[in-house]
Amino acid sequence: MFSEELEKYDWEETSRKIREKRPADVERALGRERLTLDDFMALVSPAAAAYLEPMARLSRRYTQERFGKTISMYIPMYITNSCTNSCVYCGFNRHNAIPRVILTPEQIEAECRAIRQLGPFENLLLVTGENPRDAGVDYIEQALHICRPYFNNLTIEVMPLASEEYARLTRSGLNGVVCFQETYNRANYKRYHPAGMKSRFEWRVNGFDRMGQAGVHKIGMGVLIGLEEWRTDVTMMALHLQYLRKHYWKTRYSVNFPRMRPSEGHFQPNVVMSDRELAQLTFAFRIFDHDVDISFSTRENPRFRNHIATLGATSMSAGSKTDPGGYVTYPQSLEQFTVSDERTPAEVEADIRREGYEVVWKDWDKIFD
Amino acid sequence: MNELIIGGRTFHSRLFVGTGKFSSNELMSRAIKASGTEMVTIAMKRIDMENPQDDMLVHIRRPEIQLLPNTSGVRDADEAVLAAQLAREAFGTNFIKLEIHPDPKYLLPDPVETLHATERLVKMGFVVLPYIQADPVLCKRLEEAGAATVMPLAAPIGTNKGLVTRELLGIIIEQSNVPVVVDAGLGAPSHAAEAMEMGADAVLVNTAIAVAGDPVRMAAAFAQAVVAGREAYEAGLGAQAQCAEASSPLTSFLD
């Protein structure tokens, strides 16, 4: 399990190693075909800030070699904000006095139809809060069955499950699982996730092994930028990705690095990441792993997304509502996070095409499931 | 240099040698000594099992050397399993180098039979070192079957052509959770050094030593090359030069 591997890496020691990287380390990393974790640390270090342009060039080259000039489109569908966790940064925190919604089968189907009206989406990301009792595996499985006729590719972002449960959902048409570790800092993890199932660091971090063991086709990982020193956190995620690739080699992987903004809500991020740093991180991941899908949600603004689309990103959402029933059932309810890109899917598509890139709506067929 | 552990045994030398093609057993023995090797492979078909004083064996057996009997000559998994059982009886070791090449011309390994045989031999308690094509997917399948190492070829056996399969070996080394021993086709110490610089865990050399002008000196040369290559890998190779560019057309949107 990955938690044992992670124990070999001391947080402070890793942070120090990243801080001490020199230009020569960055140049060595850029000259390599296959990078070590140490090389990755050089690319996310402060020393690499001066190498943004050669990193962008390399990142673009590797991305085009593997993915061509394409961006894959997806859309999230939140089906419940019911949650037993109390994550300090999240709008769904169980202590927040907001109306709680668990969409009925009819409502889920209405949302499916509404999304298909928005654009030719085929990749659906089903999102729930974490409530094993009221929105557990049975509920998720039912939702998958409802959505299946409308979309060719179904991904879930739900509480970590047991291996047999992932296997069961895969038999029900599940293609991928997204789960954000949020932070790999074990010592501080509980500060942000004080209660509920999400407070169990090991259960969450080893969830990825359980997905791999269950044969999930695609696994999405993520660090929430704003909690801990981001350079160290993403290094741990790179380590995790490397570990998963070695153990579950038939699975495809994606990485996400959503960043929190100071303006967003009651929780003030401990670290704020600039656009330059987000670009540096994107390039570093691509140079480290040529095949990983790098995903950008509507958290990021249109200008940044238009540029990063040609420099390393490979999938994007558009037209997203981040509240349950947001497309048609409850169009005014509370969002999980603030959307910065309000463009319609058609506008996003037109902008990406203007950059000389093709928008891919469908790259899977349910006949293969 | 980091230690190499295979089948619970620690190896200080990362050069494995073969025993075929030498002009005399006496010369072979001196070459093995000069190579500093601790793993020597020997073809079951060459040994006279009725005779404990078999001349070839007498020249190989040393306390520091792990004998690695190989199944060369077998054509399928059934024959390989039989050969492995005979080897265990004859040499008292669970180590087996699995070689299944039904093709007598290029001696290329059969991936399907090799995977089947590995699955069976692992269940029988063998430490299985399969000789295979440089096929990354096959390597993962063998790893899952419980192989102790994978032994992808650098070039067809006996050709001395060097790292013909370089790209694929790179992928195998990157992905593997078991030691990667580059086997077959290494014709010069520089080839061995290059494989080690790439991160191979060990190399196996036979023909290049056996047919050299002076096999004993060539064995020593390979030994040095393997150490140099491994040291370079562990030390971290320097970068190839990147061209500097003053303008920043791709990232100016961040200014």
C-alpha cells in the first residue's frame, strides 16, 4: 500500500531538498528523457522559475507527441451535497447551514438531459458529498445506471470505497474514479479534515491502491493547492503517481491541482499560488510524465485556460455547475467552489479551436465496457 | 554501489556470465574468475548428470558463485518444467534461467510458453529468471507471475550488436519492480556500460567474452565496464545541453 512508501519520505526533508535545488539541477532534469523524482523536485523548485520558457516548450512537445493537438471535454454533475465530513475549506462542510439535497432518480435523469442540451458531452463526472448512509454505494450505482444511456464515459468523484465496491461499480459501467488526497502532509491532514470518514488519512491515501486492485480503468488524483507548501505536496503526488504506474500498469491516470483563492469563502488559504507557479507545475508534471492526463476545471479563468490548453493540459470542463441539481433541478443552490470560467461549452470550444486545437467530446464507447 | 538481491541472495557483482563457446574449460574457468562474477549460467544439456566429476562443473563450482542452470534446448513449457526439475535435483538450487526457444536459427524466446512455464515454476518454488524479448508488457506479466527478474535481450543472442532494443529496455527499466538483467547481444564492454548507465540491474555476457582474442582480459574489461556504468547511474548523469533562448513567446501571457 502507498502509505508504506510515503513513510519513507519525510515532509521537512523533502521541502528542504526542493528549496535547495540549483539551476544546474533544473538543467539536468530538462536534459533527461526519463526523470527521477529528484528531477521533478528540481522542476517545481524556485530555481526552475527562471526556466519557464524552455519548460513550456518541452511540455508542449511531449503533450503533442502523446495527445496531438486535442483537448478532451468533460462536465461534472453534482448529485448530492449531503456530507458527514467537516473539511474546513469546503462549502459542503456538515456544519454549514445550507439546504441538503440528494437528487432522486428522476432528478438525476433530468440533469442528464439538461447537460446534453448544453453540449455534446460524453464524459460525465458524477460528484457526491461523502455520506455513506444516505448516499452510499447503492445510490452511486443507481446513478450510474441512470446516466449510462446518456453518456459513453462515466467517472465518479465520491468517498473512497472498498476494493470490492470499486469492482462492483466497474461492472455497473464505471470507467474512472477521481479522488483528491487534498494534501499528503500526514501530520497536518487532520487540521483540515477533522471529522467524518475523510479524517482517516490512510484510508484515503490507500484508496488508490484499492482502485488499482479493482481494475478501475482510469484514476484521477489531486492536491488542493492552498493547504500546505504546494511544492512538497505535488512532489508527493508525483511519487504516488510513479508508485501507482508501477503497480497498476493497466490503468490510465490523471492529475489535478485546483488552487484556492483568497476571495473564495470563509477559509483563507495558507499558501496562494500565482499563475506563473501554476504554469510551472503543469509543465513540470508533463515533463515528468508524458502520458498523464492533466485536467483543468472551470476554477481557472478563460485566459489561463486558453493558453494552458496548448502547453500541457489535456482535458477541461465547461459550462459546469458545482451544486447538486444545478443544471435544471435547483439552478440557484450553493456551489462547492466558485467558478471562474462562465463561458458556455460552445464558447470554450470556439476559443480552443482558435488556438489551433481540436475539441474531443467522445473518446470512449460504452460498447468496450 | 547498491546491493543486488535476487531470490534472497545478495550479489556484489552485477556481471553474470555464460559458459558456452569457450575453447577450453580451463580458459572458461580463468575468465569466470577474472570477471569477478557471482552468477554463472550453465546449460543443462551440456552437463553429464551421471558423472559428478563432470569436467565443466568442476571448473565452475566455487563457494562465491551461484549456479544458474538454464533450460536452453527446450521448446515448450512442459519441457522447460522437466528441465528445471532435473536442474534442481542435479545442482541443489532453486535458481533457474528459463530459456525457451523453439526457433533453432536465431534462438529467439517464445513469450507464450515462457509465461506459462514461469507461472508453473514459481508455484513449484523456483527462483525463475526468464530470458525474453525486450517486451515491456510481457515483463509486467512475468512480474505478476512471480518471476525473480526479467532478462530482456539487447540483440539476438550471439550477435554482439549491442543495445538494439534500447528504447524498449528503457521502458522496461522504468516500469519494473523486479531486477532487470540485460541478456544477449552485448558485444563490447561499452555496450554493458551503456545498459548499466540506463539503470539495468545487471547484465549477462557470454559470447563477447568467450570468443574474444583473450577471454580472460575481456572478462576483466567487462567487469570494469559494469562497475563504471552502475556507478555512473547511481551518481546521476549530467544533462545534455539545452539551447538557451532569450525571448519567451509561450509564457509571455503570464507576465
